[in-house]
Amino acid sequence: MTTKNAIAVLTLLVGESIIIASMHHFFGHLPQNVLYLNCVVASIIYILVFADLLFPWINLKDRSQRAVGSIGIRWFVSFLYAGIAGVAMLYMNSNLRNTPISSQLLVHSVLLFLLMLGMFMAFSSSDKVHEVFIEETTNRGRIDEMKRHTKELYNLLQGISWMSADLKTRITELHENMRFLSPSNNPEAIALESSFCAETEKLCKLISDSNPNGDAIKLQLIRCESIYRDRKNTYSN
């Protein structure tokens, strides 16, 4: 355990000790079972409000920042519960009410259930953020793979003198036009991306052949250009 974590745990324990001592001081006249219930409720409120300060949920090393997707819901639910539970605890244990322990248990059980339901929604939102990040990363990765293949093709041209200026220009344009592609989760786009990479590999082999065939290279380049145009016009679902 690091020094920072040790101090955080110590701070949390000190705060909890203060809560328990305060409960005994201000509510010591209440029945023991009611006092214990109040201590539990106050401890839950304390952890909800201050745990984020001591143990931040946001991990800067997590590129998806999945915690950010749930932080709004989680804070709303936490502070709403803290406010209602705190007011309910003070109201039910005031000299005017002195509510029976069974009724207090019922009220706090309902509030705790709603808190857990809200936290479930927050974590579900967090998981959704992570899923979207993974999908976007995967989609972007396929585009990067297409760019890598056209980059290899472009680099291959640099040492070639026999190729016509027209073919060189078209291959260069194909490489430069990669920047106009947007990631897509469309199955048709995924198939086109895979096909494009396969066809550009064939084109590289034709160009690298010891006895290159200009007509075959031109036909293969036309296939690559056609696939690129189809992919450019394919968008996410």
C-alpha cells in the first residue's frame, strides 16, 4: 500500500470515528437499535459523499474514461440519497416524531434500494461508454490498416522509374485520399476494408515483380480505386 492510500484509509477511518462519536453524543438518548441504525445510515452518507475525494474513480490511464460516463448519474443519485436519508433520519428521531424502529428500517431500506438501483444505472452507463470506445477504436483501427497498406504502396513508388506518371499520380492520390474516410460499424464497410487491404497487397506484389506487367497493374489499381470509392460512400448504421 502506498503512502497516499494509507493516508486516505486513515482519513476515512478518522471520519468514521467522528461520525460514531457524534451519533453517541447527540443521539445517545435514543434506543440502542435506533442509534445503530442512525450510525449505519450516517456512515453510508459519509462514504458516498467523501469516498470520491479519497479514492477517485476516474483512472487517467483508462483511455475510454468509462467512469466519466457514469459520474453525473452517480453523483446525482448519491447526493439525492444523502439529502433525503439525512433529513429522514433527523425527522424520524426528533422529539416530535420518535418514529418506531420498524418504520425507520422500512424507510431506510426503500432509500437504500433506490440508491442501489441508481448505482446500477450508473455502472450500466459506464459499461456502455467502454463498449462504444472499444467499437470506435476497432473501427478506427481498420482505417489505419488501410492507410498502412497505401503507405507501403506509396513508398514502393519512390524507387521505381519505369512506371508511367499517370499511374504514379493515381496511386499517390489513393494514398492521400485515405484521410477522407470515416470509421464505420457497417458490415458492408468492414468487408470493403478487408477487401481493400487484400487488393492493395496484390498491387504491391505486381509492382514488385521482377517483370512487371503494366496492364495488370493498371487493372489492379482500378479495383483498389473502386473499392475505395465504395467504402467512402458507406457510413455507420
